Amino acid sequence: MTLIDPVLLKARLASLAGRFDVDALDECDSTSSELLRRAERGAPSGSVVVADRQSAGRGRRGRSWLSSPESSLTFSLLWRFPGNAAGLSGLSLAVGVGLAQAMENLGAKGVCLKWPNDVLLRSGDDFAKLAGILIELSSDRRGTQAIIGIGLNLAPPTGDLPQPAAGLSQACPISIDRHDVLAAILGQLAAVLDTFTVNRFFGLKMKWQSYHAWQDQAVQILGDGEYPKRGRCLGVDDDGALLLETAAGIERIFSGDVSLRRA
């Protein structure tokens, strides 16, 4: 497996000419860390760093994200928005919509979304993690920059895993070149982020809910240092907060790990 070839990728992004500047690396500490350093030096919106290997890849809640060219696609995208970070609630959900749509366009079946930033693969009653999203925001007088980190399993991961995991190869009927996968994702992200810039998450809420893995299902939510919250998951509101129906009423959830409650 070789590096992403910018020439091959450029041909696949012809309809988006000028919107992305992709740099492929053999290895780095973290694509998000590398892109943050470049952003501080003035890298433009639409800059992308993709790496075959990460020595310190980051996942949500401090977890690590392992990568290898044979089994994964890991990259980060820099995107700049007008205004402050307070107006970007629901951004990770919007990115999830772009990922799910891209996977479907590639022929994947069973792709769904888990609040707030996971892409899952469903097989019968079982769910496994296909991709993860980690967004880091910073604001100044010019607006807000988002470093959007994405890790996608191309093949099912092996080893001692903290949760069930799947690969894109399990969801697609044919093998897909990594250049086609990255181009499909970037194309959908451009459309989704354009919509988000104008209409915020409200403009993507119904699409997100159409992919929601546990819509109207019994779930429990674990927060840091809190007792589990249990109820029926009603989806999300216009700002991307999870709506949990409990005996006391409907509660808005802003953070936590959600899991399905089996009967």
C-alpha cells in the first residue's frame, strides 16, 4: 500500500478544483496536530493532511486512534467559519452526515450514525464502529477554525479492541481504491459544510436523523462522574443536543457516551 497520490486524487476532485489542498504523509504524530501547526502558519481553509501512519493519533475522550495504510484512512481537514465557536454546535453531527452519504455513494450498506461523532455499520441487530470524528475549535477576531479529524476503518481492525469495530470492506460489494474513498468523503464534506455555514445544524438535522442508529430506542448515557441516565432516544434538536425522554420529561443531553439498552 502506497501513499495517497496527489495527482490521482486531483483527477478525482476535478469538480471541486481549488477547494482542497491535500498533502499526503508517510507518518506523523497526528494529522490533526500537524494540521494545527500548519493552520498557525496560515494554511488556508480546505487544507488536508492525510497520513498512512500516526504515532499519536487522537480519538474522542482521550482515546488513541491507530492507523495503518493497509486497513485505515486517517486525515484531518481545516475549515474556517465566520463568527465564534458558540455558533457551531452540531458540527460533528454534520460531518457525520457527510461521511454517511459518502459511504452510501460508494455502495456501502448498513451505514448509520451514533451521537455525537461515530459512524457505525449495522448488521442485523449488531452495530460496530466504522469511523470516528474528532473536532477541535479555536476562535479569534477573524472567526473560528475547525480541525476536523477523521479515522475510517477500510478493513476490520484486529486485536484487543474496546468496542466492536468494522471495516468499509464489509459494507461494500467490491474493493474500493483509497483515492476514491477520500475523494468521495471530501466531496460530501464540501457540500455539508457549505450547508452548515449558511443554515447551521438545523439545515442537516432531518438528514442526520434519517441515519440515526437508535432513533426511538431505549438507551443509557454515561457522563463523567454521573449515574447513567436512561430513557428513550428521540433524536436531536436544532442545535445537535440529544433528546432523551425520561419519566421526568424530555432532557437535552450535551455530552456523554450513549449505548443501546437491550431488552
